[in-house]
Amino acid sequence: MPESISTMKDLIIKVQKVLVDNKANIPSIKTFKRGVLPPTPVFPAVSILPTQESYVYQYSGGKYKVNREMEIQIVTKTLKKRDGRDQIQDLLDGIRTIIIANPTMEDECYDVYFESYDLEDPIMRGKEILSIGSAKINCIGIEYKPSRRSRTQKLYQASSTHLLSKIYDLFFNYKEDPDYPLRQLKSFNVQQMPPQVIFPSAVLSEGSAERNRDLVGIDLLNKQINIEVFTKLLDKDFALYSNLDICENIKRILQMDSTLGGAALDSEVTQIYYRRSKDDILGLLYNSIITFNCSTLEHLIEEELTNEDDSKSW
């Protein structure tokens, strides 16, 4: 049984290839880029950037649906605003034609939607005008959870500290796994970044929590866990690929044990947000956020529940 059909990296590579192979629909494009554009590209230029992916667990047997959204950004350079706007519109129309004609992106997914497009305010650069437009596309595919995944039958009441500790342990147990390696991750921290950051870096933290008290003697807590991945933002393919590979492998490791050794009733990766940020000290970064929902139990009767202490692994 296959574990996945494609990844976000696979799709970005294939979308660029499909656009280049169908350049007759957008003949004026001079630069096709995966990730951010270089400081001085040849215009008109296209960049393909990930924005988010979400998962729908509507099937059984480890099979689930994945929605991957990306942004195709177009930048043109003209002397008049109207010329730039018209050029952006023509190129967006050409890209839309290509996307509609290639609904599977050469078998990387089973459907593609051209969701929307936006025109941004033009930017003055001397006597020249930079016009920017972007289109969002959603690629829909099927994935399978890792075949080696496990579940623990015996549950215990776990504090937030202990839950984070179990997730931390999970990563170190699989750090050298040949299928989902995290060797390139230089630091993995809990709650906050260290004073001296070595990239690539990741931070594990607890987000919001909801308490359900519908059951007598049992509280069900739904906790959102966030894992942020930081890599340097460069106009090179490897910079984007490093972030995407780390996020994909973190997702797969989280799927290895949905009960976290008994600390959770169940858990699922729900979304990955791909962002770009600027820090006064750290500089330009690819900053991706993986959201992970954990269901935990509280206040079970004593014979049904054992307690674990709040020992930290980090």
C-alpha cells in the first residue's frame, strides 16, 4: 500500500514544469521560479510559493484526503500602470488556461482548482512600475499514513508538560529514521527559540485547548500543538526544499503513534501553513507552522487511569 502520492515539493516542481511546457499560453514570461524571486529577475517573472495544506480524514485504513494550496505570483515591469495591469491580466488568463487543461499535474494529484486571483497595488521604482498579480490553486490528492504506525491501548492522564515531552521524545526516537530523516534539523526546542539560533530550527509549543464535559466523570480536552519550522529564506531551490522536506517528515513522524504512547486518546495533523517572515535579528525566513490536534482525558476513575509525572525530556 503506498504511503503518499505526492508532497508539496513534488507539486511545486511539477506545476513549474507544466507551466514551462505550455509556455505558448504565456509567451512573454522570462523567469519561472520555485520559491521567492531573486532581487533582480528578468521580467515578467513567475514565482510558485506554497501557502497551506489541510487534511480530511474521511476514509479508513490510514487513507486520507489532502488539499494543497499554492500561490502563483506574477511580477511585471512597465512604464505605465495600465500596461502593467493589462499584462498581468493576460498572463493570469494564460496560467488559468494551463491549469484547467492539466487537472492532475501529470498524476501528482487527482484534481486542481484555480481558486482566485488578486491584483496588488503597483510599486514605483524610479520611472518604472512593478505590477504584481497572484493566483491561488488548490491541488487535491490522496495520502496514506505510515504503514509502521502504532497505537497504545492503555491510556493515562497526561499534563500539558508531559504531552509535549512525549512529542519531543517521538522526534528523537525517529530522528535517524531512513524514511523520514530529520538530520538536517539543527535544533528542536520547546516553547521558545534559544538565544543563539542555528538553522534549520523547530519550536514545539502548546496552543489553544477546548474542554468537553459532556461525559460523567471524564473531561475530554482537545489541545492544539504547534510546531514551527524556520529556515533561511534565499532565492535558491534548496532553501525552499529544505523547509518543505522538514515539514513533510515532521508530519509523517507525528503520524507514527497517534496515541503518543498512551498520553493521548487520539491525535491528527490538521494543517500546515507556509509563511515568509522578516525578523530584525534573524533576517528573512521561511516560517512554516504545523498544527497537530491531541485529544486527552482527565478525571477518569482511579482503576481506569494511571498517572504519569511531569518529567521533561528536554
